[in-house]
Amino acid sequence: MNAKSRNPLFTRFLIWRTKHLSLQQFVMILAALIGFTAGLAAVLIKNLTHFIQRLLEGELIVNYHHAFYFIFPIVGLALTLLIVRYGIRQPIGHGIPSTLYAISKKKGLMKPMQMYASLLTAPITVGFGGSVGLEGPTVATGASLGSNISRAFNMNQATRTLLIGCAAAGAMSSIFKAPIAAIIFAIEVFSLDLTLASLLPLLLASVSAILTSYFFFGSDIILPFSLKDSFEMSDVPYYILLGVLASLCSIYFTKVYFWINTQFKRLESPFHRLLVGGGALGVLLFLIPPLYGEGYNVINNLLQEDYLEALGSSLFNEYLDNFWVIIALLAGLVIFKIVATSLTFNAGGIGGIFAPVLFMGSTMGHCFALFMNHINVLKNPLSVSNFTLVGMAGLMAGVLQAPLTAIFLIAELTHGYELFVPLMITAAISFMITTRFLPHSVYTSELAKRGELITHNKDHAVLTLMNIKQVIERNFIPLKTGMTLGEIVKEGVVKSSRNIFPVVDSDNNFMGILLLDDIRPIMFDKKLYDIVKIEELMQAAPDIIDEEKDSPKTIMKKFQESDAWNLPVVRKNKYLGFVSKSKLLTAYRRKLIEVTV
């Protein structure tokens, strides 16, 4: 919102705020407001989804059960694609990764469209049976609200990032009614600094959002479960094994997710992706009905050990009294949930991976406990419900690489901390093993590959936030290949105030550099002006910066390794300018002040 578009009342409010409220006080107020709006967004997305589900689950699902699982997801994906393509007319992007990208490369500025895009599309995707969750779109909606509210009040980049984190905390707090886990989620995933100045706004946003959720939903929660079995020390080895299994499932989840994404990139037309992905998803849901939708009903039924309800109506219903059939079906859910989720995304669906991770984790933990109990190697049987819960934490710690969020979320969902020790054991082991093979989570992997990921490492975060285009110096005079010494002096030395010259060919391809020191001994000897060519004097650059590929961190490393003070910048080998070490360090100091004040 710029000055021209502000009405006088808003301007008067800004003046009043400047006189009567400190920045810290105003940030607290904005945090509570953003928490409320994020909570409201969570309520709207959830209610719209449930409304669509209830609308579809009338007589139609009773009479045409199997057709429901096959047809409706394709219809939902088609509607979503049409809304995005012809209504919104802009790519929406995945919720949390797109928010992280906005923080790292857009100074926390998010398009106003993102405040309502997921609100329109995610309920249709999930309501019609898309195998994804609502948490990512809810966080993205809240984050966009936080970004645009902070932008309207002229907040700086550091404050804007904090308020985006507040929105994320508010969204998660409203969805799960887990305010502490929501705060930890914002700190872990969005790499916020844990200080009193950041903790209090996060706390206010989380509380504001959960109050909003209580107002609309009462005491209803997604996973209504209280612990029935206490933690036993004899179970520790099996929680360790569960952590190892969770890490293997996390690696499988991530590898399959990105492999399917890569395969679908070969299909350029979104309508082709819809036909292929939607058709494959329809077949998968037809064969395995529990993969339909978010899957929280499956998790709740597993916690109650109600397999008939959990596994749904399928071809194997009459065999559910056979233990090995149940094990095979549960293992199938673990294997195929990520396939269904990836197909939903690539067919054009809008959603998140948080719910699929919880689904896979609960099924994995449940299957593990059932198997261990059945083979009769234990003196005391394992608590199936406890392992179902801890399995969710293990997969969250591995796939999302947010172990603290995993621990506190399950602890809060179960209304106590009796499972704290097994949660810590399983989450820690899963996180350590997974990060050994996959250094970045599903949320951050693509950003990390491009060098655009914000982390808790302050130096790395500041380098990531820097824009290399702003430090390119273009007041160097290029010299052409084939020039003689006389032309070098006349066209370069006389006209330039710099002591380094880029050498390019007729198509502006970068060929090397010429230093003033290289020609100083001979540049006044006119006898050599027509004899000596530039090719005899030029040299290779100590290193070259690729504007499209090199991140600020990579550039800083090139300066360190080459010991140069100026390095040429190219794009597709075309000369653009130079970056100096002094200007780069000055830009770094300015950005450091900008993001920490």
C-alpha cells in the first residue's frame, strides 16, 4: 500500500501510532491481529473442505461407492486447474516452500493473490478426495496475510519475516490446538531467531489463533486421543528401532516425491498432467480407498484399532480377520500414500504434505508394533497406540526435519508429556539418520539447490538474502579481441579510471582480462603500438561469477579461494560487469543491519 492509495483516516492512524506506540508495542498488536486472521483462515479452509465433503457424501457415495473414489478426485483436480488457469491466472506454488522463497528472495513480500488463492483451491482439491493436507495452504494463506499487513504498515524486512512466522504459528496453532508446537514450528521451519523480541509476538499470535479456533470449533481437535498406556523402559530398544525405520521411510518419502515430480516435468501441458496424474490417482484410490483425502479419519481409527473402519471398504474386507492381511494392507498404505500425494500435486492439486506425513508415520508405527507383538519375542506386548503416535513424530522429524515440532506436537495432542522420552528417542534417531543422507527437507531441498535457503546460520542467511545484481559494477571499459597496443591505450587506458579491463569478442563473449600492470612497461613505447596484440597481453580471470548460477555464498567463496579483489560477472558467458570484494562486503554489512534491526 503506497502513500497515494492510503485514505486520510489510515494516515491519521499511522501518525497516532508513531506518537503513542513504540515499534515493539505495535508489533505485538500486529502479531495478535495476524494470529487471529491466520486462525480465521484455518477455520475457513477447514469448514469449506468439510462442506464439500458432506455435499459429496450423500446418497451418491452410498450407491456408487467405488465410482466415488475414482471420479471425484479427478473432478476436483480439474476444477482446481480451471480456477488457477482461468480465474487466478497465476501459479500458486506449494504453500511452505513458496513462503520460504518469499522470505529468502522477495524480502518477505508476498502477492495479495496468495491471501485467497489457497483458500479457493485447497478445499476443492482435498474436499474432492485429493491425497494431500490443508496445513501447507493454511500456512501460506496466513503468511501472505502477515506479509501484506506488515507491508501496509511499512514494517522493515526483519519485522516482516517475524510476522510471517507469527502467521505460520497461528495457522498451526488453530489447526492442531497445539500452541507450543506451533511456535516451535515457526522457529524451526522459518529459521527465526529465538529471542525475547521474537518469542512474545509468536506467543501472542499462537494464543490469538487458538482462541479463534476454540470459538468456532469448540474443543474438537483433529486427533482426539488420550494416552491409555504408560511408557515402559523395556520398550526403549523398540523405540530406537522405530527411529531407524522412520528414517528409512523418510528417505523413501522424499526420494519418491521428487522422482515423481521429475517425471511429470516432462509433460509440458497442465492438461496432460491432469489426465495422467488424475487418472493414476483415481485408479490408486479405487484400489486403496484409505488414501482418499487427508487421512485423519484413518489415523483416528488406527488409534482405536478399528481396522474395518480404518482400511475402508475394499476387495480385502472379508480377509481382515487374518493378521498378515492387515499387516500387508498397512504396509501398502505406507508405500502408496506418498505416491498418491505426489500424483495429486503433479495433476494440479493444491495442498500440503503435513497430513500425508502424519498418515504415513502413524501407519508405519502401528504396523511395526503389531508385527513385533505378533512374532511373540516380547515378554510384554508393545502399546500399539503409543507406537502409532510416536511413529508420526519419527516421520515428521525425518521428512520435515523438524524434530522439536514433532516432539511437542504429539505431546500436546495427547494432552501430556508421558511419551516425551520415546518421542525424543525416535525423533532424534530419525532426524540424525535422515539428515546424513538427505541434508535438506522436502520443504527446503529445491531452495537449497539454488542457494536460496534461509537457515539459522546468520552469516549464511544474510548471504542468501543478498541480491548479487545490486553489487555488479558496470563502469569497466571492455576491450575487443584483435586490438593492438595503440588501440588499447586510446580506447581503454585514456578513457577508463579503472586498472582492469574485460576482454570480449565481437559477440560480447567474455575471453579474459587485461591489467594495467601488464601494459605499464610498454604502453609509452609507440614503436610497439601496431605490433603488440591484446592476445599477447591478456590473461585468464582468477575466477568467473555466473550471475544465473552462483549464489552470494558461492561468490564469497570464489573471492576467498582466488584472493582476487575484482571478479568478472557473466550470463551465458556474455560479459556483464565486475563485482568487487569491498562492495560485496559493504552490501553484506548493510544487509546484516537490515535483517537484524
